[in-house]
Amino acid sequence: MKKIEPGIIVELKYTLREEGVHGEVLEVMDEHWPLKFYFGAGSMLPAFESALKGLHEGAHFSFGLPAEEAYGLIDPGKIEEIAFKDLPHSEQFPNKAFVIGDRLVFNMGARGEQLGTVSEVLPQSILVDFNHALAGKKLHFTGQVLYIRKARKEEEEARRYIEPNGIRSNSKLSDGPDF
């Protein structure tokens, strides 16, 4: 029986909720659009992989991750005030009209481009939260292991899942997309 272990490709369906099994739905990956990844490459949350390790194909799972084991606690140092005058003139910020909740990429000089969420709009500036969107949230995953297979040579070399045809396709539960 195939089980999840380092160096294999895993395909999952799951529902991600905030706080617990009855919390707000944050994300759904189903059998038509599953999560496919190379297990053990470090691309997933370590606690997420730890909870899945050893599960067999077809197994159901349900587990929670505290914020500290997921995307961390909210770091107040990652909330910055950016003056409108310091924003570049560009198509990205044509009129400098922002709304709370806008998610934008900001060029932060030596720190490069960073994704931030507008948390407050002030008369001459905005407060931008550069924490991960799920920082500070307890996460709960409920789902099923759909498929497990040995990684192909190119996947082993890249240590990541690679679509065989270069196109995102349906789960292995079907023979592929119907065109």
C-alpha cells in the first residue's frame, strides 16, 4: 500500500477552515483541482507535512495547526505606513485611490517586491500589512489523500511537482481533461 513519505508526489483534496472544523472556509481544493506537491521538498508548511506523513492513498485526514506552526503570529513590525507621495507613478497606482483590503505588490527598494494588504487609508498615506494573509490564524484541514506516486526523474531533480503536459489538469481520479 502506497504511503506518504519524502520524495514522492502527493495529490490531496481538502477544505481549509479558520479556527476549527466549523470555522470560516478559507480554501477548497477538490478532486477536480487538487493540491499536487513533492513531499519533503520544504515547499509546504512543515507541520502540514508532518500531519500527512505516513498516510495511505485514500486515507481521510482532519487536523489543526496553531498560528505558530502555520504562518506565524502577526508581526506589528511588518505593518508600515506608506505616504502617497512615495508611491511611484504607474499603472499599478494610477490615482492612488485605495480601499481597506486591497492586496497589492509594493516595490520596497532593497527588500524587493512584497505583497501587502491595505489595512487603513489615511489622508496622505496608507497603512500596509506585509504579514502573510493567514498570519495569526489557527488553521484546520479536512480532506483525503487522492493519489500517491513515485516522482519522475525531472521532479526528483527539481524537487517539485511538474505537470506532465505543462497544463494544469484534473486529478488522477480521471484520465485527464476532456477536450
